[in-house]
Amino acid sequence: MRYELTDHEWTAIKSMLPNKPRGVPRVNDRRVLNGIFWVLRSGAPWRDLPGAFGPYTTCYNRFVRWRRAGVWSGIIDALAAAHDAAVQMIDTSIVRVHQHVACIKSN
């Protein structure tokens, strides 16, 4: 699917995931991560998560739990290191409009 982790990305981060067994056996971490990334990349509400990723509550709860535990910073660093250095991102909040374009009147 469009938003799923590649094998290379999964290999880079799977050892960083917390693995504390609780009462109920854990579901597939990769499927849950793909569901979390689907919501984050698409901007859809958690309730609109496709069923292929499992229950939206599982994805949401794990996202929140890992955020509180600080797991996401390690995951993001690992994913960034797994990609080629030629891949760059530009945040549009830092891109300035040329002064002549800023003065154009719209109809």
C-alpha cells in the first residue's frame, strides 16, 4: 500500500519498539505502525483507519503510549538514517514569497 513501511525501514526500527508483554498477546507491530503512519500521512481521523490495519483504537493507544514513553524520537531518527542523504524535506513555513509576488492583487 501507499503508506506502508518498506522492508528496509522496518528492519531499521523494529529493534527500537518496546516489547513488554501485557495480559493480551500483542498484534503485529508492523501492521500497527503502518496504520499509525497511514493516519499521520493522510490526515484522516483515527476512526477512518482502514480495517486492514486492525482496530483504530489499537493504533491510537499505541501511538499515545509510545509518545509518552519517548519512543517516536528514536523511530524518526532511525527512519531518517535509513534513507539516502540526498532525500531532503522543505517545510513550507520557512519558504518566503518573493516580494513582487506578494503584491499581486487577486481578482
